Amino acid sequence: MSSISPIPGTEPWPLRLAHEADVSALEALIPLSVRALQSPYYSQAQIEAALGPIFGVDRQLIRDGTYFIAEQDGVIIGCGGWSKRRALYGGDSSREHEDELLDPQRDAARVRAFFVHPDWARRGIGRSIMAACEQAIRDSGFRTVDIVATLAGEPLYAFFGYAVVERYDIAMASDMRLPVVKMNKRI
Ligand SMILES: CC(C)(COP(=O)(O)OP(=O)(O)OC[C@H]1O[C@@H](n2cnc3c(N)ncnc32)[C@H](O)[C@@H]1OP(=O)(O)O)[C@@H](O)C(=O)NCCC(=O)NCCS
């Protein structure tokens, strides 16, 4: 079993699980994060088309107790989680029914929906949430993890040893497409 060693001089951020009461703050954070941190990778039109259906709050993760939050002075500055359900990406607005549960013996867990406030990027929040997700995934009996990463997220997951499986485009409204990368790791 591989794990991430602590990085000298960096303390993990304290995290807590998200609650339903956090949804409105998360709905404010996600567009701020996406519009700033994805701008080197996607056009403004791609970002606006993806906000909502692809980048949005997934309450399933909150209900399952698999969504983490980092705060500073009581303000949410980062979020991200993992999933034991089938969906690889997408907010509430893109699904009508709860996704089917995965089998830890047979299926890969998912890492889902990481968003950091642009003022707090590159300070280890994504890394802290990722470490918490991998620990929880292992504790739940899964042995592999799949991620459909944005191009902005790819370096974080590569840092954690995820390998590129496939690059493809997600079709969006108005014939727009969003290039993403499917990544995988045995944990
Ligand atoms: C992806 C994201 C969550 C990373 O969060 P973060 O808190 O800035 O990441 P960390 O500071 O923990 O970075 C950990 C490591 O990942 C890598 N990394 C993260 N962002 C990177 C970037 N923009 N460029 C290069 N490497 C990066 C680095 O190795 C980094 O370590 P270092 O800072 O010591 O070099 C953040 O950029 C984000 O919210 N992006 C917009 C939303 C998004 O696309 N989310 C991904 C969905 S799949």
C-alpha cells in the first residue's frame, strides 16, 4: 500500500465534513474557484457552460459524509471529496436520481469536486483534502480510485501518483466541449 509522506514544513489543513447548511457557501465558492483557477486551461465560454452541470454542488457526497471542507476564520476556502457512487463528475443539476452504490471489491472509488478559493491556491488545501480522501477510501475497503480531472486538477492528482488513463472531451450544451483527463491509482 502506498501513501503520501508528510512534506517537510507543511502542516495539513484542518478539515471537517460538509453539511447541508454549507450548500449556499459552496455554491458561491465553486464559480469563484473555477473562473479564476481554470482560466489558463479553458475558455470563458467553456467555463460558463460547465458551471452548474459539471462544476456544482453534489449533495450526494454531503449526505454520504464523504465531502470535506477547509475553513479560514469560519469562511469556507476549499472543498473536495470522494464517492462510493457511480458518477464520476457533475453537480445535482445534472442528475435526476441518486447514483448506484459501488462495490469496493470490484469497483474503483471516485475522487470528486475539488474547489479551492483562488486567494488560497497552492497552499496545500487540495493536498490536505486529497490525503483525507485517500485515507477514507482505504478505510472503506476500496483498492483503486478513478478521477475525471479537469486540466487544472491534473497536476494535483499527478502529484499524488495518479496515472493518465484517457484524455477525452465532455459534451456540453451549445456544442461546447470540455477536455478532461481520466486518471487512476491503486491505493
Ligand atoms: C486543483 C485545485 C483543487 C488544487 O488545489 P490547491 O489547494 O491549489 O493545491 P495544493 O496547494 O494542495 O497543491 C498540491 C500540489 O499539487 C500540484 N499543483 C496544484 N496546483 C497546481 C498548478 N496550478 N500547477 C502546477 N502544479 C499544481 C503541485 O505539485 C502542488 O504542490 P506545490 O504547490 O508544493 O508545488 C485548485 O487549483 C482548484 O480549485 N482548481 C479549480 C477547480 C478545479 O479544476 N478542480 C479540479 C476538479 S477535478
